[in-house]
Amino acid sequence: MRAYTPKDDVQAKPYYTDRFYVSPQVPKEAVENDAVFAADLAAIKAKFEVSDAYIQVGQMVVYIHAKDNYGVLELLRDELEYTQLTEMSAIDWLAKENKFEIFYQMLSMNKRKRVRIKMFIENGQAVNSVNELFRSADWSEREMFDMFGIEANGHPFMKRILLPYDWQGHPLLKTYPLEGDEFAAWYEVDKIYGKEARDIIGPELRDPAKVDRYDSDRFARLGHEVPKGTVITGHEPKIEQSYQEEGGVFMIKKFDKKSSVVIDDPQR
């Protein structure tokens, strides 16, 4: 007989709900294995200090110092033909190192290559805006500020872009509550009705992904339809109901598998 293992905490922190989970890394290759990447890396190293570089999933990853981000991206654009900044954002490593990891995803259509530039900054440190180099950085830098609280020096309009200007907190920090904090729960109630209405309205439930199959107000189950507001027990009998008008629809024949014909002639 197998020894009994307590199962109280079996699903306490599965990887898909653990905000601090770090997924396994895919294999890395040496940059020297690709002639194009090797030449690009040599050009970067000729002007800037590189702390690490490798090829991963077919693209080159290069770690630089935060102070060099503008110069490196300018070099990639003007000399190495990486003319598109397709994505940029941050990763929260505050719990582990009290740092953010910033990345810039670069694309060269001529070379058909991708390069990811990465750098670390301390918590509270700002980055140099690259908006003058790539217009795509405008909203991305604002979103990074909105979601992580990281400011971009030199940005023409360093304001929130998704949340209201007076919002408190930054939702993509791993310490931010998944369903929002107390401020989030009362924000719209306070804004629209005032704090005096809190006891009447109650806090806002900020979990739109939650689906309760017994909620007759928001969730319909085909074959088990009930009037709105009905208390669901889970033991209701299935209702065989037709969803077509009586007698069918005008000019539309009901599909009958027995009378169907397989057409062999493609020109028919």
C-alpha cells in the first residue's frame, strides 16, 4: 500500500497562477554560429560594452548597459539595417534582484533577422527615451510607465496611456493584486457617486474572467435555460428545445443527411 500524501497544498501554486514562476529556458547557441549575427555583434562591441550575447529561438539576444540604449538602437537602425522596433517592454525582477529587465525587439527586413536588446535598471531608475529614433516607442514607453512605473527621460508626453491619470499603482508589477487592490475596487464608485455611496453600492468585482455556471444573470447553458434570477441547484432537467421557427425558415431547406449528394464533378 502506498503511503498517504496530504493533498491540501497540491494546487496552492501551479505555474499558471504563480506570478513569480520562472519558466525553463530554451537552449542557447553561440553567436559565432551565424555569420550575420556575428558581424552585427562585432559592430556593437566596437562602440559599446556588451555583458552577454547569444542566439535563442533564431534571434540574437544582446545585453548592454542601460546608459547605452539610445546609442545602440541608433547604431542598429543607421548602420546595421534594423529599421523596425516591433516591441519593447519590461520584466519585473524586483522580488529577486530589485531590478527591471528592459527589452527592445528589433527587426531587419533586409537581413530577415531579429535582434533583442536587453538591459537591467534599478528599481526607481529611468531609461532614455528612444521615441526620436522610433515612433513606435511613443505608446510603448507610455504603457511601460503605466504598467510598471518606469519613466522614459526625454519622452514628449510621459503620462499613463491605459489607466486614468489619477490611478494608483502599476498593474503589471508582480506584487500587484490579481483582482486589483482596495483603490481599484472603489475607484469608479468614488469617481461617479462619491465615497458616501460605498455602503449602498459596494466594491467593484474586478475579475471579468470568472464564470459561474450557476449564475442565471450572466451565463446561459444550452438545454438548461431558466428565467433570469432563478436559483440554480445544478439538478435541473435538460430541456429539449428547438431554436428554429415553426415550419422552418422561408426559402431555406432543413439539411437532411440522407438526401444530400456528393458532387464529384468540380465544374458543376
